[in-house]
Amino acid sequence: MLLQVKDIHTYYGLSHILFGVSLEIAENECVCLIGRNGAGKTTTFRSIMGLTAPKSGQVRLRGEPIQNRPPYWIAHQGIGFVPEERAIFPTLTVWENLDVARKASLGGQVRWTAERIYEFFPRLAERRNQLGSTLSGGEQQMLTIARTLMGNPDLLLLDEPSEGLAPVVVETIGELIHQLKKEHIAILLAEQNLHFALELSERAYVIDDGHIQFQGTVAELENSPEIVNKYLAVQEETVR
């Protein structure tokens, strides 16, 4: 198993946010973590990355515990994090945003170079000399994903990649994620957009109020209207 999260409890100060969250993802697998806004998706990602370390429980990468390690060390072990807020460098060009994140994988492999990124994201190639601040929201999302790929990760954590984007741009981002799956990168996808998440994933976890309320295949979730109605009611209309 590539990543295993076991019974983690995470706090912000005195506020208990995650209550015994457990999930796992295998090599080359795309798994979604679905929940309403504020359900605990981002905190789960921050716990995995060491940005908000869990107070108890375990996070293991390739069987080795990583929960007490700093974020830069975790990133060097092969986990790439694409945050919801995108956080590109607005005063750097597209190429500079990519170059600053360049590193080989843990095993020394370099699958992603700027040239390959431009082939994969032709829109970024067209804008390689533009400042990050001049890009559209969809282009900034592409740049954030591309910048993370420059670190040659084995596992990509995508936090709400469709948030705030026009439907046509969401479709483009979905197509890019489909292509990334063909590149044998494992993906953990946090989403509120149920239809978007289920189209891309093999398995799903539903989180609500810091608790995992469902885990199973996409087909099992699609055949569980009681779960959708109870924990994802605002998205019910998006179920296939």
C-alpha cells in the first residue's frame, strides 16, 4: 500500500477537527475524499503533509511512518500537494513558477521537465513568459498542478481542483487528471463536486464533521442514496 492513514486525530488549537480518520491508497490508484465544505477534507490533507500534524494515529508512506516529519521531508519522499488556494507565485513567470519547484523523484528519476509540462499543458506553453498574476483561474489551477508535478511525485494530493472554476474549465481539469492517471501517478482527490470526483476515481471515502462515514467503490457509493442524502445532500443532483 502506498499511503495508509490510520485513526488520526487532528486539532487546531483546542478544536478537535478529525476524529479517527482512516484511509488508504494503492500505487497508481485514484481515490476521492468527498464531503461538504468544512467536513475535514483539507485538514486530512494537511495532516498527511505534516502542515497540521495529527496528535494521534499514524500516517505511513510505503509502510514507513511519516506523521512526525516536517512537510519538506514528506514532499521529498514523493507526495505532491496541490492546495485549494493554488498559491502560485504571482510575480514570477509561468516558467519561473515551474523552475522553482524542480527536483528529481526519491529514486532520482525525472519524469517531469518544463518541456514535458508544456507538452502536457499546451496552454501554459503559450503563456510561459507571462506573470502568474495575469493568468485566469483555470490557468492558475493548471500551473499549480504543473508546478507540483515538477517535483516528480508518486502521489498527488489534489484539494478541490474544480472549486470556483467555470464548467468548461472543470471539464478541462478533469481531462488532465484522466491523463495523469495514465502516467501511473496515484491521486487522492478531495472534492465537493460529487459527479466530478466519481468520474475520476476507483474508490471513495465520504467525510462529515471530521468522521469517515463511508468507504467503498464508486459503484457502491452510487448505489447508496441514503449516504448521499445524509452527508452530501447539497450535491444530490450531481449523482450519475
